Amino acid sequence: MTTASSAGAKSWMIGSLRNVAPLVTLIFLIAVFAFMSPSFATMSNFGNIMRQISITAIIASGLTFVILCAEIDLSIAAIANATGIALAFFTLQPDYVNIDNVPLWGGLAIVMALLTSFLLGVVNAIGVTRIGIPSFIMTLAMMQIGAGIGALLIRGQIAYAVPDLIKTLGSGQIMGVPWIVVIACLVLLISHLVLTYTRFGRYIYMVGGNREAAEYSGVDVKLVISAALVISAVCCGLAGMLGVAYFGSAQQNEFDDYLLDGIAAVVVGGTSLFGGRGGIPNTIIGLLVLGVLNNGLDHIDIDSFLKVLIRGLILLAALIINVYAQRLRAPD
Amino acid sequence: MIEPSDPPAAPAAGRPLLELEGIEKRFGGVLALAGVDFTLHEGEIHALVGENGAGKSTLMKIIAGVHTDYGGRMVLDGRQVRFRSARDALDRGIGMVHQELCTAPDLTVAENVFLGNQPTGRFGRIDWRRMNRESREQLARLGLDLDPRMRLGDLPIGLQQLVELARVLFSGARIVILDEPTSALSPPEIERLFAVLKRLKSEGRSFVFISHFLDDVLAIADSVTVFRNGELVETAAAASIDKTWIIERMIGRGHHELEETYTGSIRLPRAPSAPPVLQVEGLSVAGAFQDVSFSLAEGEILGIYGFMGCGQLELARTLFGKLRPDAGSIKVDGSARRFRNTADAAAAGIAFVPESRRSMLFGEQPVYRNMTIAILEKIDRLWLRPRREIEIAGRHVTDLGVRPADPLARLGALSGGNQQKVALGKWLTELPRVLVMSEPTRGMDVGAKEDVVRIVTGLREKGVAIIVVSTEPETVLSMATRVLVMRKGRMVHRFADEAIAKDDLLAAA
């Protein structure tokens, strides 16, 4: 019994090492930026970082489901954008916004926008699980479809008005805390609870860990993957609506950066692209690494044209560390 | 023409072409070949027979340069050789046609004949005209009139095999190893293959013919060598022996070896009068098996025996909803079922343990999660209760004798036999109506095999209807109360309420 439990403890330690590596990266980045810039390690800047990563956090929560299934969703940014534009399309716009839109009551506009993201997710799910298109290709097509829907609805214009509820949640505050940060935390929390404590969450890990074995255990693998893709799309829809309020406008290509940021947040946090390993705690660390990196580089005095390159190199370094940490496994 | 009715006293007339002396090969600690001497003559078709794991495939992989790490000597044309790779062996004139064809179905016939050797013109441009012309000639020499521009995958499997043979010959092989060449062929295709082999033999080419199909072996081979447990038992001229002679040597009658418990006959019980749990009628999956019918009652264990590739693996998958039948019906407890997926089959009370542990288990997950995955729906509502799962798994781990008996251990850290027990354990909490097992004891040591037999027999006593699919006669005989034999996708024999022995199974398959 003692040998079994000590072997368990050892494999637990090695198992958590791959979760520790991203955490070490995060602490290292914070220390470096705090050392290099006095304005970085302040309470108000912490608030900035939280606000800056909120939209990414909502997108990455949904994407975590997909990546844990060993699939990918490249349409996250496009679905967020299309949903945000759809919300504006169903809201009464000022006279100078020259689009032929369909204003609805605010609550209905929100439902219509969410329905848009849901349907796009369903199309992804049908393409991947029923027709059998690899998710990489299917969601690549959806990336274009999402962009296309957005373009058709907004016609090159910029729309400003969104329903009041969304305006509050996207740009308002509650007791000094931005609503968008609260929502992001809630989405992360719910995702974590679903992944860790529900049957569906267990199936997600099992399907990602060994799809064939899940199938031979009587798990409806296609249904699980479909659900993951739809969850991802709806999270993107929520992020897209709040994002429009957060940015103060709805327009084309508004969310383009969130494709890479969303994937990077999940993967840098240590969730395996091959599925079955990782989770929301990893995604949170990945979000913080990304947020600290994006924010910190603005606080130190370097050539702004160099920043993108530095960001890329630091992300690469983080990924390399993760890959080595993930190779460490308990001895068989 | 060759006269097959010659009474050859000595095997084949040609000079010795390939001589092996004292070949020894180990996989880990297991001795796969224990000092084998083997000679292949020029212009000879030499058949190798033996049960799975007897060593014949290992020996052929050594000859074909696939296994390079072995003990002993190999002499080709009087010169000692040691191949470094399959390419190296092919360069010296030894080629192999695998059971699973190594062709590119999306390329043309000509491209396949020239695979890896395409004739090129200036700037490395492929000379299509020459390639098509030469492959047509090459195929004509095998007596085949094929359009070399056809896509290979559009040809029937027998012709694809001959195209691969043409490729191996075209690469300059004088010795060709054929691994189970007839297993996927229809009788006319077999005749055509044999005609080609005879023609090539008369040109002085030599063949090693590995097969489970003893009728085919006796029809084409000049000499036959029997392997058992990594040793060469005996070589004889094919004309001087018959099927019984071969089977006796394959299973070692008269030798009192410890593990051969089932060489004697066992008595199958009378079929119970209970109503059938599972009824299968006219079930077919194109390209795998045709017109399979049987019924199964509570407390019965149906053994399905057949050689590798006879369609039994696909049959098991069809019963669990992984493959969709093209025809026929499946009834569980009298009501017809159409499974859209494995979840449907599991909901109908069918459980499945596939032949490969890898496709059943989650190596990164703890043992308890491996055991509860199939029953989560029944033990939990919305929220998981890990403590309950661990308790359930802990009980099974103890009952099954899994070591270490720790439901929290990572599955990947367990030995193979213990993993197999976990795979079985996942269906034990909520007993299924029908349990389908494919090769339940493959690769297990004797102790673990006994554990599995004990568990399965226990399930049967609790009223589970069980199907055991296996290519190992011992596995079938150690559990079954009724036996079906499959050959090339069809049911060819049923044993019930009678005494049967291993050689009955081998002779029927």
C-alpha cells in the first residue's frame, strides 16, 4: 500500500510538472517586467491586464473543450466577429450608420446574435462529425464564412449601438470591477466545473485521450466532439457581443488577433494539442502569460517594431519549455 | 507444363539457393526462433506452416531484411550474407509480398509496378510511355492482360496482389516470400495465382509460401516445413504427406508439453433451452464477411474460430455498432436493432472488448477512470462522484487480481496482462446482456489466461451471453460451449453437443 501511494505521489509530482512549467514562465515574465518598468507591477496595471485578457479568456474557455478533444477550431475569431456584427445589425443604429438593418427589441437582438453563433457551431459540428471533414479544414472554411456573414451584414460600415444590457456588461463596472472581467471569470469557472465534475467533461478527456477506446466503451464520440465545437462557437459569440461593447463599435476584421491569442492561451498553458491533457487552470495560466507579455512589452522602452518579434520569440520559448515538460512522464 | 503428379522423393530438384543455419531470434526475453536450419532450393515453392507465433513470420522477416538483429548464419548463392534493411535484401534478390498489400491504390498499375524505380528522362521527368510499355510487358509475362494506366485500387484484390508480385519480381527478386497470399482470394483467383507461380517456378524463381490454408499449401508447394514454438519440426516433400500429417506436427501430438492442455478433446454441452438473447441473421459487411447467422442464449459462450483475416474481427465490430451491416439483422432479446454507433449498441446491452488493449484503454488516466468510463451513465447523474467510482473500481481490481491493486494507479504503468483485466473489468459493474470479446487472452501468460477464463466462466454463470472470437484454438476450446468456424468471411462449420479437439478446429477452418 505504501509503495502504491508513494508511486502515486511520484507520478502526481511528475504529472504536475508539466503544469508547473507554464507557471514558472509566468512568474519569470512578471519578475522581468517588474524589474524593467516601475509602472508594470501596480494595482491599476493589474486591472488593465485583467480587462485586456477578458475577451480572449471567454474565447479560450470554449476552445479548451475543442483542443482537449484533439480537434481544433480556427473559426473562433470569425464567429466572434460575425456575432458582434449580427448584434449590431439587430440593434437600432444612429442615422449616420448607413446600413439596411433590422432593429429588434434588445433582448431579442441578443438572442438572435447568440443563435447566429450557435448555428455556425452546429455547421462546424456537422461538417466535422457527420461529413467527416478534418476540423482544421472545416473551421478554416468557417473562418471565411464567418467573415463573409459579417461583411454582408455590415457592408464596410462601422456600427456603434448595441443593446443596453450588452453595453453594460461589455463596458460597465460593478463595484469598481469591470463587468467583462466578472463574466470572463464566470465563463472560466463554469467551463472548469463542467470539464472536471460532469460526465460530459470526463467524456471530453476520454475522447481526446484515446478516441477509439472511448468509442469501444460505448461513448458517442461524434456527439461529444459536436458539443465541444458548439460550445466553442457560443463562447465566441458571447465574446463577440461583449467585445463590440468593449471596443465601442462593430466592424469587419475587428477580432482577427483573437484567433492566434485564443489558441496561444490554451496551448501555452500546457493543454496538449493531441488532446486529453490540460484544462481550464492551464488556460488561465496561458491567458496570464499572454496578457503579461502583451501588456509588459508596452511598459518597457524598446523599439515598437521589435515588439512583435520579441513576443513571437517568447511564445516560442514558452512552447519549447512546455514540450520538454510534457515529455517527462511517470516511469511505466 | 509442370507435372504436379511427379512423385518427388527429395524436395525439388534445383541446387540450394538460400541456406540458413542456427537462426536464433529473441524479442525481449522471449525466444521466437531457437536455432533454425532451413534450405530453399532454386525453382522450388516451399511452404511454411505453423500456428500463430510458431516463428515462421519471424524467420521470413529475417530473410527479407526486416529483422536485422539475429543469431546464426545466412548463406545466399554460397556466400554468407547479412542484410541491413529490406532494401538491401531486395537488392540481393529477395522480395516479400505482405498479407496486407504494400501498394498505392491511388496510383496507376504502372506506377505501382515501378514504385520507387520510375524510369526518368531528362531533368528527372518520369518517362510515362516507357513505364506503361514495360509494365504491360512485365504483367504479360505473368499472363495478365491489364491496362497499366488503370488506377490500382479499382482492381479486385487478387489482381492487386499480382501487381505487387510483379513489382517485387521487376525489382529483380529471385526469391519471393508470399505471406498468406490466398487468404483474401476467391477460388478462381487462387487458381490464377497458382498458374502464375508455376510459370515463374519453371523460370527458376523460388518462393516461400506462408499459409494457414493447408489445402492451398498441398496444392502448390513442392516441400512443406512445419514450425512449432520457434522450432523447425520437420520438412517433407508435399507429395508424400497429407493434411493430417501437417496438423499432427503443428500441434505436437505425442509430445507431452506443459501448455498443450487442449490437444485432447473437450465435450461441448447440449444447447440450453433458454430463449435466445442475441439473434443474428444473414449478417454481411461487404469485403469482410457474408451471410452470418447464429443465435445465442443466456449462459452460453459461443466461440468463433478462424484464421487471421477471415472476417471475424469485423463481425465482432458489427455486433457492437462500429461497422454497419450491408445486409442482415441483429436482434437483442427478440427486438430488431439497428445500431447507428457504439453508444447505441452499449445502450442495447452489448459490451465489447477489442483484441488490442491500446484501442480499449486510456494510458494517461488512472485505473478507476478506465473502469468506469463505460458505466458513468448508470452510476452518475449530472455530477461525477469520483469517490464512488474509486470504490467500485477498487472492488473489481481486487476481484480481478489486478496488480498493483490500486484504482488510482496510472493505467500505463500496469503490465499488459493487468491492463487486459482492467479492459474486461469495465463491463463488470453493470452486467451486459451480451459480451463480445476479441482475442481475450492474446499475449497473456498462463496465469493471466486462467484468470480470464475464470472471470468469463463466472459471467456466464450469471447469465451473460458471451461471444469469444479468436484465432487461437486453445482460447476457443478453453471457454466455449458452442463453436462456429469461419473461413474467408463465411461460416463453414458449427460444433455443438459433441466432443471436439484442436485438430477438428484446424481441419474445419
